[in-house]
Amino acid sequence: MKINFVDEQELVKEIVQYIEQNEIAIAVTKLRQQATNSCELPLLWLLNTADALENNDWSLLSEGFINMDFIGKNGYFLIIAPYRINRQSQTQVTLSAIYGKMHDNSVPSIEQLEHLSREKFGTLGQPILRNLSFTEIASSGNINGESGEAFIVPHRWSFPNSVYGPALNNASEQRRRFLDSSRECIQKVFECETANLLLDPLEDKINSERYRHVDTQVHEAGHASGLGFDFKLKHKLFRNYTNSGIEEWRSDSLGFEFAACILPAQEAGKLVAVNFCIRFGLDAHRLGGIEKDVDVYASLISLEYLFQNDAIYITKNGQLALRNLSYPGLLQAVELHRTQALCLTRRELNLKSPTGLFSLYKINIHPSTQSIFQALVMERCQGIWAQLQ
């Protein structure tokens, strides 16, 4: 007998709680019961999840994850598996759970972005990772909303070949972090008019989640371009946090390039604003700092190219300010990001050996940029993100 949706939500929340409490046997029993009665979650996925938990065999979930069979007909989903995160150069693997509902993720299309990448580089390193934005209902472990990852990348799940599955973007958690602290950081780091320009797209109640989704999807198109993220992962480029940071910056910058090709300058500039709110309002303040954290380093590189492009300056009050206060102007501000990322990507495609990546993935940061980043970005927001991991 099917149960009503409200009761089903409560039962699935209980399963997530049992995972959090490491009550695996109870969670397995509840999953099998849920599979019989569920209106919203796929039966086979729930049964395979129960078997995977019981036997510690995560290969049972690989095919369903890659094919996105874990999503029910109305967009509801539940994933339970070990998930790996890196904190201050340390790896943590924890049994984790996420229960939520997908948004409309159809624009921009993967086909459009793949065509663009082939047009620019003559080839595509790998299929573009599909990014799925969702609203969280319950979570635990390393993807617990408040203390875990808000952007859940596929290669960190313990499924074999999970890298071929989708990325999951927790839109509700991203918004909470923005409202709680990122907005305050942006207002401290940037002078008033610049801050307002950057913040407005994320404060747009109608379009903010769409802007977030498109930003992350064009970023994933950046990762797929060139030799491709999977190739670099296989050849261990990312053992070095600076190489990983450069890859993040490269993907941001190619995302700006793709956005400029598929959107009017006004809309593409708003995606740059969203990216800057994330990089300078959140990522720049991770605990690992410049010498350990991938996302901090990516944010530092972004600032370097803003200064090189003469797109930004320091006010008398010691805040950063854009020279052109418009969204088309913001798109122009990252022109050097785009040209340098295009150049780097074309150079990696011309390498004769994968080992050439290690010498190619180097960016010189001017000492003054690092000093400004530490003083006007990181130190200015100390205390706001004191617990950020």
C-alpha cells in the first residue's frame, strides 16, 4: 500500500538520521520498507542502496548514479554512500546521505556547450559533466548542509566510475550561506557600488537560482574542455593544491567565455558577479588558506588577473572597486581571465606527454596581489567565516 507524500518525507528524513547515527541495520530495514511503499523514490535504487549498505559494496550503485536512475518521476531523490572531502590537505571519507528535490536543469543544454567547446578547441576532452541543482530536504555526513559540501562533485562518491555521473548543487544551502555570511563579506571587501553590482543577481528572488545553476554548468563545461578533468585526475595533476587551484580558475574563466557566447553581455556579466560572490565571499575564507586550499588559491588567481587587466583598484577606504560599474563592464573585467584560460587550454592540447602538465600549470602571483588578498579579502572577513571548512 502506497503512503502519502507527507508521511513519506518524514520516513526518508528518519533514514537520513539513522545514517547520521550510524544505525546501519535500521537504515537498511527502513530502505527496504520504503522501496515497497514509495510514491516518489525509485524502487530499484532504494533496494540497491540497502544492499550496498548491508554488503559495503558501492559498485551496486554505479550504473544507477551514472544514468541518473536515482531521481524519481517528480524530481525527488535520496543518495546514501561514502563521500570524500579534503580539508586543509587532509582527506576525510564519511558515510553520507542527501535527500532533496531537483530543479529544472535543462538550460543551458549540454549539447550547446559541447558544440561551443569543440568550436573553440577543435575537440572535447570528455563529455561535459551535468550539473543538477536541487533543494535539500535532509542531509548527513560530509554533505550535511551547514557543515559539509554545498557543491557535491561526482568523483568523490565511492562508486566505481562515479566521475561519469552528475554534480549536485545544493541551491538551498548555497542561498543560506550567501544570506548568512557571503553577502557580509562582499560588503566588507568591496566598496558599496561594486558590492551592490555583485550582490544583485543573487538577491533577485525570481532569477537567483537560475543564475547559480548556469554559473556552475558553464564551469563544468570548462573542466571538460582541453584534455579534460578525468585525464588530469588519472595522471595525478591534482595531487598539488596549486595545480588544482589553477584548474578551478581555468574552468571559471572558460565558463565566462562560454557565457559570453551564449548570453547577452548583460546576462553574462551577472554570471561573473555570481562567481565573484562565491570566490571572494566564500571560497577565499576557507580554513586551509593560500598555502593549502584549492578554492582559496583559485580566488587569489582571479584577483591577480583583475589587477593585470586594470579592471579593479583600491579605494581610499581600503576596499576593492571595479572601474566599470555595469554588467557588460564586469564581463570586460574578466577579458584577461578568458584569453589566458583559452591560451592555457590550447597549450595543454599541444602537449606531447601528460607530464608536461606539471610545468604548464604554473601561474605567477605578484607579491603585492597576495598581500592585498590577505589583508583586504581574508583578514577583513575573519570572524565571519571562522568555522568555514
